[in-house]
Amino acid sequence: MTETAIRPTELPAHALLRRYLRAGHYADCYVADLPVPVSQAEFIEAFYTTPLFKLERAILAAAVRKPSTDAEARALARGERHTFAAWSVEDRNEPQLLLADFMGRTRSWLMAEADGRGGTCLHFGSAIVPKRDRDSGRTRLGTGFGLMLGFHKLYSRALLAAARNRLRSKFC
């Protein structure tokens, strides 16, 4: 694989997002490589401050009144904030960050790990938690999920590529 490829992969065994790998849930993981060491904080900041993600932030500010700033993204990256835009920290450890959206339906996960060759493996994953039908008690992801899945996969790759490119331009 080339360094420029964004590729789907299995969630690592120690991934915080693995708790959402269960029946009825959706979870994915994408990975990108960088030839230089990058910290988790640098990855988080780069991810949430790219022009592409700023567009999502603007939509969230207008649609659900959840504004955010680059300074807040940097504070989240440093572990100084528990909330950012439409998300709050569900869990975090040294190489990982797991965020839950304000409605409790989606999760976003980022991890920057040394690749053993002097570089960094950047991971980005998402999970969708099913809703419980009040009448039947069954859980389901919803009709919109199937319609949006193709877009979600492309968008996830684009977000990770944008963060990787920002880090590459800063450190390579």
C-alpha cells in the first residue's frame, strides 16, 4: 500500500470504538499512514480544523445551534475540553479519542499510533447506534442510514485524507 492510500480496515483489538461492534450497530474504521511521528493531539487538531471539517462545523452551527471554533478544537486535542461542537468526550486515553454526538446516535473515534517504522498510523472510525422502536422493542438503524451509507464512507475517507494532508504539509 502507498502512503497516500486511505483504506478501510478492521478496528484494532484495543480500539475504544470496538464496544460498538455488536448486533444491530454499524461501525467502520479507515486508516492512513504518515512517514513521521505525529501525536494524538496533533492529529485531533488537524482533523477538526481542516477546511472540510470546518464546513461540517458551520452546518452544525446553523442547523442545530452547536457552534465551534479552532481554539475549541485545539483545547479538545489537548484534553482541556469535554465538549466540541455537537459532540462530547465519551472516552479517551493516550492514543485515542471517542466522541458521542449530542443525540447519542453516533460516535466518532480517532487514534494516532506509532507504526514501528518511525511513522504514524492515523485511524478514524464511526459508529451508529440503533434506535429502539417504542412499539415493538426492536432496534434499527433507520431508513436514512442505508441511503446515506455510501456518502458516509466517501466523506470519512475525505476527512481522514484532509487531516493527513494537513499533517503532511506541517511535518513532512
